Amino acid sequence: MKRIVRFFRECYVELAKVVWPSRKEVGISTKVVLVSVVLFALFFGVLDYVLLLGSGLVF
């Protein structure tokens, strides 16, 4: 039982050392991720379409 208590005590100490991002930082990071995902999706969608047209010409 002492090991379990010690484990949770050590977890609490480690969590106190964490530097949590601010709400503003989380919002900015979220926007960067969403914009990146949309841009990559558009890029790969266009690439897929171009390759589809190219394979239609070959075959």
C-alpha cells in the first residue's frame, strides 16, 4: 500500500513541474494544425486528381 501512495505522491510532484500552455497558445496551435491539415488535404487531393488524369492518358 505504501508503494501506491508513494507513486501518487511522486506523480503529484512531477505534475507540479509541468509548464502548461496558456489558453491563447492552445488556440494558436489548434489553428496551425487545422490549417495544415486543410492544406495537406487540398495538396494530396489535387495530386491524386492529376495522377488519375495522367493514368487515364497512359492506359
